[in-house]
Amino acid sequence: MLDLNTATVEQLDTLPGVGPVTAAAIVAWRQANGRFTSVDQLADVDGIGPARLEKLRSLVRV
């Protein structure tokens, strides 16, 4: 299980449905907005819609 607040682009890229572009977008969101306080905030990241969020929910934490 990856922590959204500490995971690197390389680590996030290993998640199913997350490629290097989306992984970089997750890290960019974190840098711009501060720490994730909820997994639901992934929905605010470009490239992550409801279906992808549901696939990732059990694989990440904050």
C-alpha cells in the first residue's frame, strides 16, 4: 500500500492504471496543494476519474 503523501513518481507509476503522466500529476497536485488528507482527493488530480479512483482506493492511503 502506497502513501499518497510520500510516494515518488516511480512508485505511483507501478499502480494499475497509473502511468508516468498520471503519477507525475499526483505528485504535482501534492506539491501545489499540500498533503492529501483523504484518498478521495485523488479525484481532483487530472487523469483520475471515478472508475480509476475506485481501482486505486484499496492500494493507497494517506
